[in-house]
Amino acid sequence: MATEESTSGVQQSGPKVALALQGGGSHGAFTWGVLDRLLESTSQGTPFSVEAISGASAGGINATLCAAGLASGGATKARERLRTFWEAVSRAGEQAGNALFGFSEPGPFGGWNIDWSPGAIFSEIVGLVASPYNNPFYRDPLGPVIRSALPESDLSTLNAKSGSPQLFICATNVRTNERTIFTQPEISVDVLRASACLPSEFRTVNVHGVPYWDGGYLGNPPLAPLITHAQDLILILVNPFVRHDMPPKNARGILDRLNEIGFNASVVLEINAIEAVNRVLDSVGEEAASQSRFKTVRFHLIRDDDFLAQFGFVSKSSTSWSLLKTLFNRGREVADGWLKKDYANLGQASSLSVKDALLDPTLKQVSGSQTQ
């Protein structure tokens, strides 16, 4: 539901916004690029005040690094923290012999889509008979990478809340099938590991004795906590909503689309709920709406379905720097297009109809260069 806008500000210049960052494994590097350009813009005549950030999985890590950087050193520090993390991801994957590393370049396996590469097929076969618990050499690969980019001092500053954006990290409670939203002062490396715990790749992460899996299953990203902090929600999406080559005809394509639909389902439900309140407020008239404790929520979407659809599902597990840099660069380009086209709508109106943007296949691009 839409609730009253927060009067507390994290930054003092520009429109107040809340960021919602979707998770998608290595495709989170696209979000890194978007954030990098948005943060850069705050000193270039298009400032905004980040009141709150939510995320799950890679989106949760991006959200935390962004919030921690803003709290401890501003936009420049946030950009540094994000770059440090993604560079560390690539180095760690190379050092660990990531099975998909060498295949994540444009080549004979369908360009950037490596779903049919030998490494991907071998990993899938192994996954049918083995789990992370069967691996006697298993070690947590994510915790050290997060710690390398998020010093304890920055984490303490973030959890102290003063001057920090409100942060909401989603994880899935394995016991109860409920989503848990972590916020300050309980943000930790284990919380981020829990939010990004795909059970086929990582051992379950326990936080305060409770087992958690990837938050993307139930909140990718969570929107409800954000709307008490800002009326303008900027959603950065990495899982394609609209595909023009449907339906898939082969087994891999079917699984890929099932994964995309599953990881998009929760955000669609939350958007529909918020939009229902928006419609009620619009129908009762301006005077009645002004007396309500609810406020209209303005949606802004930054995504590139056509671009991200070409990569396939398996590349989300690749740590190739070439792949990550390609995603980063495209994220910056799309964000730049959004700033030029839609920044002026902040504080005024939604960038466009959310229903049309998500569901109408004739609308290819929400932000960036393409519209219809």
C-alpha cells in the first residue's frame, strides 16, 4: 500500500526517491552500471535524494554497497564500493576456476548466450545428482568478496542509520515459506549471503538460527517497505518481462523463461497492489486524496529487456570480466537515456503507465532510447 511520504531526508538536494534493485546473479552488473551513472549525475545538474533502497540477491548487495557508500562518503564513495565489489567478483571467479568463465565471451555458442556451452551443460548434469552439501571442498565463495568491498567501518556507519538511506534486504525463510526483510541495524555480511543464497549453488545461510535462501523468490525486489519513505520509486530490473521470441521450444529455453517468470512474479504483485491504491486516490478527487494518509506512488522503470534477453540464464553464474563490463556499460547507457528523458518527471508524475510498460509487448523499452 502507499503510505505517507517520509519527512526525513538522507541527502538534502533534488527530488526524494527510493530505489528498488532486482536480483539476477551476474546480471546485477547491469544494475551496477545504472547506479554508477545515476550517482555520477548527482553532481552534474540532475541531483536526487536517496531516501531508501531495497533489493534481493545481487540487488541486495548492490543496494547495501550503494547505501553504505552514501552514508560514509557520498556518491563518489558509493561508486567506488560498487566497482570494488564487481571487480572482486571477477577475480574470485577466475581464481576459483569458474566453469563458465572462459565461455562467457561472444563466440560459437550463440553469442553471449552460453546456455549450450560445454561448461553449462556439465554443471547442469552435476547439479542433478549433487548439491553443495555433497562437496567436501565447499567453501563460502561470496562472503570474502563482500567483505573485500564493504569494510566493517562502513557497515557500522550504515547500521548506525544517521545519514544513511533506509535499507531493506529480502531473504526467504526456508522453514516457513515467508519473506524476511532485514533493515538497519541488523545488516550484516551473513544477511547479504542469505539474500543471495541460491540453494543449488550455496549452502543454506543461517541468520540468528533461521535458515534462509535467496530473497528473489519472494521479493525481487520488495517494494512495500519503500513507499513510506518516498513517493517516487525507481525500479531497476534485470529479468526480462517482455520477450518477443515466445514461446520457447527447447528444454533450456523453457527453463530460462520459467526462471524469469518466477523471479518477476513478486514484483508484479506488489506493483499491482500499489497501482490499485493509486487508482482509488485518483478516483476520489484531489481534495479527498489530500486528506488521506495514503499518497500516490510514482513509478519509474529502468530496464532493457531486449538487451538482457540475449544472455540466457546460465550467464548469471559467470564471472567473466568481459561479460560484467558489457553489462555495466549498457547499464550506464540506459541510465543516461533515462536521465535525459524522464528525470524531469521525478516529484511530478510517473514516467509512464506501469501496466503498459510491464505487460504491453509493443512497448519495448521503458527508459533509454526506445519507447514504442
